Amino acid sequence: MEKPWRPASVWWTFADRRHDQGLAGIAAEGSGMGSASNTVARRQRLSEMSDDVPERTYDRSWEDIEGMLDRALRKQNQWKEWFEACRDAGDRDGMKEAARNHKALEGVIKTLRWTLGEVGVDSPLS
């Protein structure tokens, strides 16, 4: 039997409904991000309930994130140039690939800008 579709969560995915029900109690303990110790405690309880909780090291520096943003912007420009070259050559499949990758990088760039706290970037989801 196929399970209903659910959007992937930023923090975890669930194997079945039992995890959802267990989280109701955890969510009631606090709202928002909370303090670091509360976040660690919640993640510990979640990891005990599910094998799907990713391990995060939080070892990226701001320079790493800014470097990734620079690389994403350069890659996006390369895809734009590739699109234009394919358009000039009449390569519709190449144009589709370039447009798809260019558009995907828009989301990456917006997320990195949001992560860096860039003014004017409210949410990467809108």
C-alpha cells in the first residue's frame, strides 16, 4: 500500500504516523527555535523515535556559505550563456536543460542569501 505524499521537513522525515503522534508532545514543549540546549534535547528525543533524523555538524563558516553563493552565481551565469548558445544553434533540448538548471540555481541562491541574512530576502520558500 502506497503511503500518502508528505512534504519533506527541514529537520526530519517520518517513516510512519506513530512518529507524527509522538511529535505532538514534543511540539507542545516549546515553540520556535528555542535555546540551543532545548533544540539539542528535542533533536535527541526525535532521533530516538526515528532513524530518519539526519546528523548535522554545523561546521560551515560564513565564508564557506559566501563561497558557495559565489559559485552558484557563476554557475547560473554559465547556464544562461549555455542557453543563449543553444538558442543560437537551434538546440531546443539544450535550451530546456539550461533553463531548468538556471531556474534550480535561483532557489539555491535565494536560500544562501537568506541563510546569510541578506536584506530583502524574507524567505527562500516564497
